[in-house]
Amino acid sequence: MLAYILRRLGYGVGVVFGVLFVLFVLFFQIATPDDIARRALGEKARAQDIEDWKANNGYDRPLWPWQDFRDNQLFTHYHSMLRFDFGRSDVDGTPIARRLREGVAPSLTITVPIFVLSLLLTVLLGLFVAFFRETYIDIAGVFLCVLGMSVSILLYIIGGQFLIGKLLHWFPISGFDLDPSVMLRFIALPVMIGVLSAAGGDVRFYRTVFVEETGRDYVRTARAKGAGELRVMLRHVLRNSLIPILTRVVVTIPFLFVGSLLLENFFGIPGLGSLTVDSIQQNDFRTLRVIVFVFSLMFIGGQIATDISYAAVDSRVRLE
């Protein structure tokens, strides 16, 4: 198992280096250092001001290591990212690491409740629909799931803000405060919308997994021994469905730290999702590169954790 983990970590390191190279190529293909300087200073900035800005922000050096292996943008890109020295924003000079730290808590306050509530609710609903498979309850459940999947999350957000926020006045439409006494009021509506918008796809996925497991040999054996249908679903089907459930859950975990772009933007939550949207709108390429890199690290780590966790939930899995 140790050899497998080391091999997967080696693959992960290779992917990280590849991601950094692709990031560098893509961002500097979209905008040259002169373009970045003009967007930071304004289109009417003088040529000398642009050159000074490039020199102050490290954009005056060549992109590729053709002349000097160390004095170039590519080397600096790898060196700073791998040391987690993210530098400062291209727009206002704010340290990017500080902006990331400030955005993590607001993002987690909505993504973690959405993740936990959605997991519990959709697994139970998927198990319930699978229990009544090939009945009108199953047909109605699948229909509602497909209907929910077909509706854009924008409609959930706008409808929830109008109905619950504006008409019923149950929760604020936007805003955020980390004070525990008022925080629940600000996160309740986005959490409700996040759970509801994801329920259709998740319930349909879990229902498919459970129905597939009900046709296995061990399920027929359990029924032949006299086990009731409820016991079969809870003790056998649910337990042996943990690997696909675990795969979906662990892959989702990195997204918790990155935040929700639409929810944070519409509800005025100053998390990493809002930071990403602001960076795109302000052409803050350095911050965008850092956000994509951090997310890539989390996603790669999540993939490795998924493979390792298989052995923990299923004794039949051997990592070699």
C-alpha cells in the first residue's frame, strides 16, 4: 500500500508541474505583460508608467528561459508557486495569500452546510426511491429529479431571493457577517438554494447506484435467507454502495474550499467564489493563476484520497 501511495504522489507531482506550465502558457497567451499593465493603470497610461509598473511587478523580464535560466517569467512562476509565495494582486497590490485566507471562512460557512445536508438528504431520498423501485413513487421521483436537474441554478437563486427574501421576508437577500448571532440568517437562504439545486442530480445518481446493487447475488441470497426488504436496503445495499458514494463525496470536497461562484456573487458573500469573479472582472491575472493552482492542488489531493479511502470502506479492495 505504501508503494501505491508513493506512486500516486509521484503522479500528482507530475500533474502539478503540468498544470503550472499550462497555466503560464494560457494566461500569457490571453494577455501580454503590456496588456496586464494597461489594464491595471488604464488605457491612457503613459509608456513610461507602463514600463515602471512592469518593473515593479516583475513583468519586465523575458517569458522564456532562452537567455537566462533563472531570470525569466517561467522560472519565477514555478519558483513562487511551489513555495506558496503568491505575491500581490495586479490590481491593488494586496497580498494574494491574505485575500485567500480572508475568503476561506465565508466560503466554508455556506459550502460545508450545503455539502453535509445535501449528502444526508439525497442519500436518504435515493434509498427511499430505490426501495419503491418500479412503482409510481419511483417514476414520480425520477421525473422530479430530471425536472430539478433541468432548471438552472440561476432560477433557483432568483426565485428564492424573490419568494423567501422579498415577499416572505424570512431571510436577507444579500450580505454576510461572521458574528455567530446573525450569521445563520445570512447563510440560511443560500444553503437552502444550494441543497435544492443539487438534489435532483444527486438523488438520481444514488437511486441508480442502489437499484443496481439490488440485483446482485448477495442481495438475492439475503432475501432467500428471509431478510426483509428494509433490512436488505439498509444493511446490504447501502453498505455495498459506499465506493461510488465515496467517490462522489471525496471529489466534491475540494470544491468546498473554492466556494460557490454564483451563490457568493448573488448573495454578496465575500468568499473565494466572489474573489474569483472579482478577479475575472478586474483582469487580475496573478490572482486568477493562484486560485486555479490552489484548486488544482486540492483536486489532485482529493483524487489520491479517494483511491486510498476505497480500502478503508471495502475490505475487498487491495491497493498495489
